[in-house]
Amino acid sequence: MKIRAGLCVPFAALAVLGTCLSASAQQLAFTFDDLPSHGSLPPGETRLDVSNSILATLRENHMPPIYGFVNGVRTETDPPTLEVLKAWRSAGQPLGNHTWSHMSLNEHTPAEYTAEIAKNEPLLQSLMPSEDWHWFRYPFLWEGDTLEKRHAVRAYLQQHGYKVAQVTMDFEDYLWNDPYARCMAKHDDASIAWLEQSYIATADQYFSLYRGMSNTLYGRDVPYVLLMHIGAFDAKMLPQLIELYRKRGVSFISLEQAEKDKVFAEDPDLALKYGGSLLEQLMAAKNLKIPPNTKPYKQLEAICR
């Protein structure tokens, strides 16, 4: 594979890339999906505890505004979780649309899907009456398994004033939340320590992976929009994750700032059943292979059972 300038090792070696890429500061915007609740809770912890922990870390680290993407159905099935959304807003953090019930576009028609987007809007309007909540994050990052679906939903979003909150960095952080709840219930400190180590190692690996894709596609670092989830282990690990990115030369920006880059106006226009980040879609559109990468799926599934 031909490699653009800016990489100093073979593309397949991105997992151990380290500091070989250009030393210029990278920009990264945090975003959180599945508000007001995601994943299992450790014993004695509440959804509001998780949210308050994340908000405190964001405040202590002087982070820019962080969008949280909302599935309003949670406020119906578990009414106390509305307090999570109120706390998010009280902290000055903005909200966006993630469909009412985290609907899969693969399994529904465009009409059903866009109705779910609309169903979320009264809640968002009530929480952000004078601010912009017209940012949409596709559940699962699935934008349509047919071009007909993709085009129909894109047209709806454009007609209703939405901007797509594209992702350009993701390490499937949510994988650690359920194992953490199990290990906490078992008081298994050794396993929790392994969860911490593997979470940070995986985040670091995928930081290099996505930087490699960006440099292959554009010869530069695009602004990175990181996909996170409002989970208990995410809350616990957020200080360490922010510190990791700072050590890697990252400066933090808002979603709006990141997506002003012209890259985010690109549409790969592909029917990909399992979607992916914008960079992954663009790699597919250009017939470029994503380098080998790994996550500890089996270990996470088996731990603390």
C-alpha cells in the first residue's frame, strides 16, 4: 500500500506507532452517546452518580463544551434518569439527537427512523430552548445498509436543519462498562486493575490507528471527534483518558470547532451495513485497507463471570 508523507513506519505497524507521526498538536473533541443511561451499574452507584462524575472531571480539566447525545426513551422507562439530562444542562453542556430509542437503521425503514428522530425533539427543545440541539449522531454509526436509506435519512436531516455529528476516533469504550460492574460486584480488585490497563492501552492503540488513517487519506491530522458513552467505567477512567491524550500532544476543542474542517463535509456515499467512523467510511470509499487492530473482546466477555 502506498503511504502518504507524514508516516515514518509501515502502515501495518500503527499499533506501535508511538510518536513517529508529525509532532504538531492534534485537536480532539469528546462526545458522549446514550444519555441519560448506558450499560450496567456497579452496586450502589446511580445513573446520576455516573453523570456527576463525568461532569466533575470535565469541569476540573477545563474542557470545552461536550455534546451528549440523547435517547429520550430512557426518561420514560426509568423516569429518574431525566435528572441526568438536567444535570448535564445545569453544567452548561449541550445535548444532541441520538434517536428516541437508539434505533437501528438496518432494521427499519427511513420513515420509521426519521419518526424516531422527530420523537426526540420535544425533550431536546425543553432542555435547550435557546441553544442548538440540531446535531445528530447515528446509533451504532450505521448510516444505512442501502443507498436508498442513506439518501433518505440524509435528506431528512438536511431539510430539518441537522448536522451529522461524525466520529473520527473510536475505541469501543463501552465494552468495558458491563465487565466493570461485574468485577465491582465481586470485589475483584485484580481484574479491575486489568480493566484499567487494557482500557488505556486500547485507547492509545486506536489513537495511533486513526491518526494513521487520517494521514493516509489527507497527509495531515484532521480534527478528531471521539465517541464515548455515559457508562460507569468511562466515568472512572475519564481522568486517565484525558491525561493520555494530553501526553500525546492533544488539545481539546468542541464538536462545532472540529466539524468546521472541510473533511466533515465529505460524504462517502456508501451502503455499509455496519457503518463506522467517517475515516473508516472514507477508507472504504477509496478502497484502502484499514490496518490490523485488536481489542480484548474475549477477555472482557469472560472476566468476572
